[in-house]
Amino acid sequence: MGRSDQEMSGPTALLRLSIENVGLIERAEVEFATGLTVVTGETGSGKTMLLGGLSLALGGRIDGDTVRQGAERARAVLEVAPDAALRERLAEAGFALADDDDLIVQREVLASGRSQGRINGLPAGASQLRELAGTLVDLVSQHEAQRLLAPAYALDAVDRFGGPPVLALSDEVRELYERARVARERIDALRDDDGRKRARAEFARFALAEIDAAAIEDDTEDERLRERRDLLANAERVVTALSIASGALEDDAGAVDALGAAETALLGLARYGERFAELASAAGALQSDAGELAARIARERDAVELDPAQLETVGARLDALDALKKKYGGSLAAVRAQRDGFAGEVADVDDRDARVAAAEREAEQLADALAERAAALTARRREAADSIGEAVRAELAELALPAARFRIALEPLEAVGPNGEERAELRFAANPGEPERPLARVASGGELSRVLLALVLVVADRGERTAFVFDEVDAGVGGATATAVGLRLARLARTAQVVCVTHLAQIASHGDAHVALRKRTAGDRTTIEAVALDADGRRAEIARMLSGRERGVALEHAAELISAARRPAKTRT
């Protein structure tokens, strides 16, 4: 969908969510306001299912009941107006958008549980959806309050509040811790293997000496020696045969003389025709070749050694080489390869002490760097924790907890871990005179909801997210507290996009857009539809939320709530 240049120059914003066959919702479409979009409905009307569709599009976890019963697949499509930074991230990931295109994230889930995602028509895995689209939205549910009790949540809140400098330090500490852990494991491995390696090296040292003592010339030395041994063993037979061959060529009436006589006889016929001259030439050539052959045979005969001592020496050398082959691989090539392996094992052990020392130096350097960076992170976190505590206390005062005290306590660990050298714990006291205690031990359900909302609002001011989605975080509150929560969400919606699923009229009255979910039953089939409410519809829905009726005094009261919510001028940025 194309948009004007003016629209494209703004921040990233959620535009529209379309879902099909998610839970009880057969088909629904929600257009998001630039400010606060409220979603209401009777208990069991599927409010959480609607946000389940949004989570599905953002790459969230798939539950067994995601696909509506009887349907083949569930589908969620989220349209987003991207800013320049998001366009750049998409392009780097291979999902470049045309200048006037919105981001369209789609995910389908089959009844079998398999899913497929797409970003502007191109296939994308769930992890890519989470990385590229999921980071735009902070989903905060009523169950999220339990996460407040986990130390990791508190530490993450501190780091997010501290912003890029703290997050960068946290990443650096995590990386240094991992490198230091690997270095320590390397030292342990070197030491643990030391006994086994040394025993193996003693054999390797012996084998290396034995092979080197043999001074093998090359991979084929044994083949040459075997030929020489056979020659020496049959020297007399060879000399006799060569002598006979030499005599047949060179003795009187031998081949050389016979060919010479043939040449002379043929030359005498040359005057009778050219062909006789050619025959004479051929006979002469054969006599020359026979002479050369006779000379070669004589040289070979004279070179044959009739030396029993030499035969014994060659045999002994062959026996030595054969013994090495039996022990180390079956061929001289294998023996030489084994020799290189043994040399490596000996060098490995001989160099082990030096490598252990080098690994210890590296581990010590990494430990020093980790300690230094962890200390820097602690200092930054203390500053952020003090600031976040002060900001949360201010938020709690606006959420009808004016006397509440809140802080994030950073307690040192015995040793630096992957998350630094401290753990974080949320401390809380709702009333004057009460000591601050761990939040899990003292907060009621309503107080937990407000502390969670306050934390989210404080971190939201750091501008990390484009949109905030609250799923009934108003659980356990009502009356003036509900009014305070509504006012604070409305204020957040001035600078960020907010979607809130609520059952409280005091919050719903602040909506810039209002979507009501209606449950429909036909026979044995139940479905849910999303209805975008106009002014009259909003008034009727809020009246229903107030009293269960959509007429009379309830309507008047609803109109008053909406009017009161509009009284302070709201400027959207």
C-alpha cells in the first residue's frame, strides 16, 4: 500500500492487523490508531485471542489451539508503516522495500503445527519475524507481572533503562565471560590430558627414534633393494647368460662377423642394381647395432658383483625395512607418515608446558578485563537503578500509590558471571512505615500490575519500542486507580502507539480508536468478530462495561467518562 511522502517521513507505526481462524476468531481486522487503541469485550469474547494473532505475526510461540477447530490453517497479517531505520534493517536482511511500500508481515500456521512466514511476499522464518518486526512491539500481559519476581527481569529493566552505553557494556561483559570460560576450559583440558598424553608420547618418542635410525631414503627404497637382492643371489647365472650372449655376437663366426660378411657379399652385387646396394647398407647397419649390443652386454656382465657379503648387507637392510612396515603401516609410505605423526605427538608434549603457560596468561588477561568491564557495568547500573527507582516512584504516585517506595537493589555475587557481578531484586513498600521488602513477598495482585505498568512506562520513555500492547494489565485495580491507569496510558499514547485490552471503562474512555469483540453462537459453532466502534458504539460499549446495560444512566455516565477523557488537549507526535 503506497503512502504520501509526509506519511512516510513519520516514525514507524502499526497500521492494520488481519487474522483468520485464530482461536475462535474466524476473521477479524483491526486498524490501529496513532495514539491509543482500546480492545474490549465481555469475558470469553476472545480479547486475548486477538493479541495472540498479533503475537503470531511477530514470530511468537505457537500453541496447540492456535488454529480454529475445523480450519486447515490460521493466518495473521500485520501491516506496518516503516521509518527509514526500519527500511534500512529490512534491506540489510534481504527484504528491501520500494519507497512507497509498507511492511507486510504474514504468518500461516497449519493445523499440523507447521508454520510459514513472509515479509512482503518473501519467505521468512519465525526468528526473522521476531528480529525484524517483533522488536517494534512490547507485549505486556497480565501474566507478565510474575516476571517481575525474576532477578533477570529486574536486571534487564536496569540495562534497558540505562540505554546503549549500559547495553553495550553488558554485551561486552557477556562476551568476555564466555572467552574467559573457554580459556579456563582449555587449561583444564591441557592438564587433564597431560598424563595420557605423556604416556602416549613415550611410545611416540621410541617409535620416532627407531624410524629415524633406519634413515629411509624414500617410499620405494625397498623395491629397489629387492631387485638388487635378486640380482646378487643369481649373479653366477646372470654372468653365464650374459657371457653366452656376448660370445654369440662377438666370437669368430659370431653375429657381428657374419653380418660383416653379408655386407661384403651384397656390395659385390651393387653394380647389378640399386636394390642390392640397399640390402648391403641394411646389413651394415645391423652389424653396427650388433656391435653396440655386444658392448652393452659386456658392460652388464662386468658390472655383476659376485659378492656374498654385499648380498648379506642388502638382505639385512630389507629385513629391517620389512620389520618397520609390519609395525607401522605395511608400506614405507605409511611408515614415513607415521613418523610425522609421532614427531607431532612428541612436539605436542614437549610444548605442552609452554602452551599451558600461554593459556594461563590469556585467562588471567581475560579475567582482569572481565573484572574491569564488570566494575564499569556495575557503576553504570547503579546510576540507572537509582534513576529508574526515582522514576518508578513518580509513576506509582500517579497510579494511586502516592506513598509507595520502590527501588532496584543490586546485590554483589561471589564471582563475576555472564550478566555481571551483581543480581537485581525489586524492593517495594506500599505504605509509610513499612520496610522495603522483596516485591514478591509484599505486593498484592493489583500492586504488582501497577508496578509492572510503571516499569514499562519508565523504560518506554527511553524510546526503545514503537508500540506498546497491554493485555489486561489493569487486573486487580478499579475506581480511582483505574482512572489513574487510564490517564497514564493516554499520556504514553502521546509519544508512542499503544494498544490496550481492558475490562475497565475508565481506561477504555481514553481510546482514540475502540474495537469491541463480539461472540456469536450459531448452533454448535461459536465465532468471534471484531467491530470498530463509532461514537455511538463507543458510548454503548462503555455503558455496558460500567453497568452491563446500554441505556439510560449508564449511557450518560459513559458520555461523561469519554468527555472527561477528552478534556485535556491531546497532541499526537
